[in-house]
Amino acid sequence: MPRPSDPHPKGHQDLPFGRLDWVTAPFARFFRIHAIAAAVLLLAAVIALAFTNSVWSAWYQSLWNTSAGFVFGSADFTRPLRGWITDGLMTLFFFVVALELKRELVQGELRNVRFAMLSLFGALGGMVVPAGLFLLLAGDARAAWGTVTATDTAFAVGCLAVLGSRIPPSLRLFVLSLAIFDDIGAILVIAIGYGHGVNWNAIAWVGIGLLSTMGMARLGVRSIPIYFASGLGIWYFWDRSGIHPTLTGVALGLMTPTTRWVTPLKLRAIFTRALNQSDVGTGDSPQSQREGFRRAHTAVRESRSPVEQLEWMLHPWVAFAVLPLFALANAGAVIRDVDLSSPIISSTAVALVIGKPVGVFVLSWLAIRVGIARRPSGLTWPLLGACGMLTGIGFTMSLFIAELAYPPAALNDARFGILLASVVSAVAGIGLLLVLTRSRGVPSIAAGPVQEVHR
């Protein structure tokens, strides 16, 4: 995802410093690092575990179960705080995931069809194989198979960021794109496997809302508040439809345009006109000059596509607010109540730690062997296997699906199994990558586009 640019990039040191820039600039650099996003998420999980296993456990659980909202006529907009986070704020997460997928497919490396197919087949294997293992081992908990199909994008990419420039760019892109496909697959699993009685009238209103949003985009409407209001309406009817409302984020993200309103050529013309108006002796009034610079400011904003604008605006909020809040509300497992003999724990651990890397490797290999996909340079078979270990970090997404799939009595064991599998997968993946890249002169992450190699 795009990160906020340096407030004083090279070649622009003549820009004036704000009064608080000496404080904010280090934070801007701080939040650009993938590893920090994963660290914040890890800290939130540790806090949740600490509270749920302390004398404040009852207070902590009651906090997230506190009802919030309002009633308007016959419509009841109240639910627990945990529900607002899971059903509401996580919609923003899926929206950003869909934005990133759309950008990569249209403008990024996934325009390369064979590389996109490698990521897609890897994600498919990373869903089918662990789900199959879970169905074989879980006994009466088989209905919760969806919990082992997902990958936590923030943690997986964060683990690679910890290793820095040792990791070739092709590996980082493969993990990122695979995790995105994985997350989209997970939300489809939620829609198919964990709905509760479809309300077709509500579905019809969802369709009307989506068509209206598409129409506004075609007409050139650029106001974010208008689209936000439309998205709220779609979310409401999707919530009433019996299908999980976070699908709103996926649908709207994939519908977001990738075209720029102001092309580079038009931007240059607008800037040239504004600069000419500011020249002494042109006769333009100060008000006219200010208007020219205002137009130039608007043109700069609109020279980025809606996908780029929304990613840049929302990614920090999702990474450093939405996901940590979700972890605080859902990652707490009461250790003393865990039943280590539970098939939920063992089946979850086996499916994520073993099923995920096996599925990713086998279907990636198969796609390459039959000629559907190509392996990019720098992505060796051992590295591909190691990155498969990182896809076993289910964490956020697995916890999200577990909230829908398990009854309250089984949720504690499910959380423990997910946390255990995520820790083992992260340690094993990082350790294996350290061994594989120890003596390798791998290029920097910023080394440019990936190149294909023959199978």
C-alpha cells in the first residue's frame, strides 16, 4: 500500500517547516515501515492476552460487550462494541485490501498475468489444503473450516520487513499479492459459509446502492463524503441481508476507479498558468493569483487516481487503529480455561502450520509446471517454501472468521489455537528465511520490477 511521502523529500528542502514538523517528521517515517504496523498489532494482542488472564478479565470482557448505538423508529442500530469493530470498522480493512488488489491488477506487477496466476494459485492452495486438513481432524468443529483459510497480511509482510534488504523484491511482492488474494477469498468464505438466512429485499437494495455508486463515478462525482454516505447505506442493507456486511468494503474497493482526473500533461499546463499569473508585471490581481494556486492545489490532488487517494488516506487508520482495536477486542484467550486436548486447537495448528505452506507450495509448483504461471527471478523454490510458512499466520483474519464460526463456549480454544499457530508460523518462516538468505547477495526491496524466469 502507498505510504505517506516524506514531508521534505530530496530536492524540496526549500519548503518551509511547520512548527511541529520536528515532531511529526520522525513519526511519518516511523509509520511508513511495515514492521512497525506488525509490531503495533502484536502489542495489541499481548495487551489483550494480559488483560484476559489478569484480575481485570471480567471488566475487560464487559468493556467490549458494552452495547452502543441508537434506535431510530423501528430500526435498531445497537450492538456490542466488539460487534461494531468486527462488522463496522473491519469493513474499512477489507475496503483497503480491495483497493490494493485493484491497483496491483490495473497498475502494478499483477498486470503480468502469469505472475498474478502464481499468486492466485498459491492463495488457492493455501485455502484448500488447510481447509481439507481441518475437516479431517476437527471432529464436531468441522463447520469452522473457514478459520484456517486466511492469512494476516500485516503480520506476513511485517515479518519480511524485519529481514530488510535480505529479501528479494519478487518474494515480497509474491507474499503481499498472495495475502491479498487470500483475504478476498476469506471474505467470500464468510459470505458463502457463515451467512444466516438471505433477505432478498435487502440484497435488492444493495444492488441499487452499488449501481448508484457506479453511476456517480461515471458522472464524475468526486466528493468523498457523498460516497461515504452511499457506502453507509449499502453497509446497512448488506447487514440486513443475512450476509456479512464487510462485503461492502470488498465491493466498493473493487469498483473504485483507477483513472486520474488530471493527467500529467494537464497538471503541467495548470502549474505553468499559475506560475505565469504569479510573475510580477502580468497585471493579474492578488485574488486571481491565489485562485490560480488554488486550482493548482486541486489539480495535484486530482492527479492521483481515487484508488491511490483513498489508499493513502485510509491505510494509516486501518494499520494503526482498526486492526489493533480488533486485536484488543478479539485476541484475548483465557489460558487457564484452555483445553489442550481439544481437537479445535490441534486441527487449527496443523492446518495453519503445515497445511498452509504445503498448499501454497504444491499449487504454485503445479501452476508453473502446467504453464499457467511463471516464477519470477529471485524467487527460488526454497524461498517460496519459506514464504509459505508465513502464510500460516492467520491471526486477524482467522480470529475474525472464528467469531462467526464458533459458539461462545468453543471460542476460547479457537483463539488459543490461532495464536499458537500464528506464533509458530512466524518464528519458523523468519528462521527459515534467515538461513536461506544468510549468504545471499539479494537485491534491495526497492530494486524495481520483477522479471520472469523459465520453470
